[in-house]
Amino acid sequence: MRAALRDYAIVRTSLIYDFTPANRQVGWMAVRIAQGAPVTLFTDEVRQPVWAHNLAGALLELAALTYTGVLHIAGPEPLTRWDYGRALLDAMGLLETARVEPVRAAEVAPDRPRDLTLDLTRARQALQTPLLTIAAARAAWQAGVGGGSVEIAG
């Protein structure tokens, strides 16, 4: 693709979340909780989840720029799926009723990569939009930023 185009921007991101059960990142856990089943989360896999509203703002800003190339846009805070999932459940008021169980990805999926962090240096240089931690995104959401939910397919 890069060879065929002169002016392009390719964005790589991480887990995209919103604070609603309609969002895939929360929904599967809410279903498990409603079924009385445990929610198992990896303690040894690291990602940089990004709030859908924050990502949308960064993408809109990027679209107005003349930036070309590959850009990583994700949350600034590397989190294990354990910490990430528990933070989402807490924000949704589901953590206290959930039976959250730790599991090591190395035992379940030994070929799966453990460190999926992205280098955000270029994004920080190119964009004015601050990339929010999950705590900052939660505070913004609770303050009414982001309006309704954003559903991400896939």
C-alpha cells in the first residue's frame, strides 16, 4: 500500500473501549457476570487500551494534518488485560459482583505475544490531542465528555 500511495497515513491502535456494555471490550464480561460465570483475564499480556472518544478526536485531528506514514495511536499506559478489565468493570459498577479470575496467557495460548505495546513518540509529536489513561478517560466520561456510547465492531 505504501508503495502505491504518496500521501497516506496508516494508524495502528490497540484495544478500543467505551464505558458501556454495548462495547465489545465490556460486553463479553457483562454477559459472563450475568451468567454467574467467572471472568478470566490475562495477567501476563500487556496492551495500551484507548478510549473510543479519545481515539476519534486524535483521528479527526490527524485527518486535518499533512502527516504521512505510520502512526501508533493508543492509550499511554501499558496495562495487563487483568488491570484493564478490572478498571472497565469498576467504571461500570460491575467489579464487586464479578468473579474475576487471573490466568496466564503463557499457559492458555503459549504462542500468543505478551508485550503488545506501541511506541507513541510520533503521535505525541504530531498531535495536540492528549492520549488519555483509562483513569483520565473514566473521569472525562463521568464528567459528560463523549456523550453517549461508541460501539466498535469487531
